[in-house]
Amino acid sequence: MSLKLYFSPGACSFVPHVLLETSGADYEPLMVKLHKGEQYGDEYKAINPRSQVPVLQAEGQVITQIPAICQYLDMAFPQAQFLPTVPLARAKALETLSWMNNTVHPTFTHIFMPQKYSDQAEVQAQVRLLPYRSTANWWESCKAWSSKPPSTVGRGWQAPISAPWMPMP
Ligand SMILES: N[C@@H](CCC(=O)N[C@@H](CS)C(=O)NCC(=O)O)C(=O)O
């Protein structure tokens, strides 16, 4: 199986990156320098028109969105047991992963990329403060989830899937 991961250091691509490393898979890591705007160049947009990392190339196809990539890697490398196989436990693991992806992560985009929301410096300063209002109680639920036993949440959840999100959602 030929696998390529487009990633950027310090970005959310860390999640599938850790899964690939853990799986022992033979894959090609390809760095995209977000700080240099490489994601907006024609070359990268031909791969992902949404100009984001991560991208996993597998079986000649491009897969984007972390929950989709994690599910693919879980099924491609079942011996790694990244996600639970019991239906309810699997649904709950994906519920939390999806919430991190669709709520926690974009909230923190306000801090790291305020220029996405306004060109004005004073508005950007306000935008940067927004996450502090909404996230106070999030960390407790993240910590509670990651301290659950691997048998209930999947072996991958504790380290490879959840840990990268903790410092960098
Ligand atoms: N929901 C997306 C989030 C991807 C995302 O926000 N990636 C950020 C890095 S953490 C990115 O590539 N940003 C570049 C940009 O927006 O210019 C996913 O699951 O892949």
C-alpha cells in the first residue's frame, strides 16, 4: 500500500502522523510549510483545494478531514486497534474525535490565525480572546476521556489520537 502524508510541524496533522508512526506503516511524509503559505500555491491546491493539512494519499485517492483519515488508518491497520470495534464504544470514540475536530480545533484557530477573521489588528486582538470564554470547561472533559481504559475507548485513543489534540486542538 502506497501512503503519503502531507503535514506541517505543530499543526493538527500531528494526529494522523502519530497514527502512521504507531502503525509501523511504510509511508512518505511530505512537509507543507504553512507559515510560508505553501498551502495556497497551485501545486498544493491541486492536491487539496481547501488548502489545509493533513492530507493522506492512499490507494491513489486523496483523503482529508482527520476523523475520516483516522477511520481509514484504523481499518487499514486493525492490529493497531486505534478505535474500538464494539459499535457503541466506537461511536463514542468518534463522537469525541468529531467534537475535537469540529468545535475545539476551529475555536483555537481564532488564536493561531486571527487574520482569517479580520484584516484589522484591533479586531484580531479581540478575536484572539474569544476562545478563553468558551473553553474553560472543555479541558476537564478531554482529560476525563483520555484517562478511560483503552479497552473502552480503543488503544489508539489515549496516546495517538487524543494526546496530540491536548496541547494543540
Ligand atoms: N477539519 C480539518 C482541519 C484542518 C486544519 O484546520 N488544518 C490547518 C492546520 S491545523 C491548516 O492546514 N491551516 C492552513 C490554513 O488554513 O491556511 C481536518 O480535520 O483536516
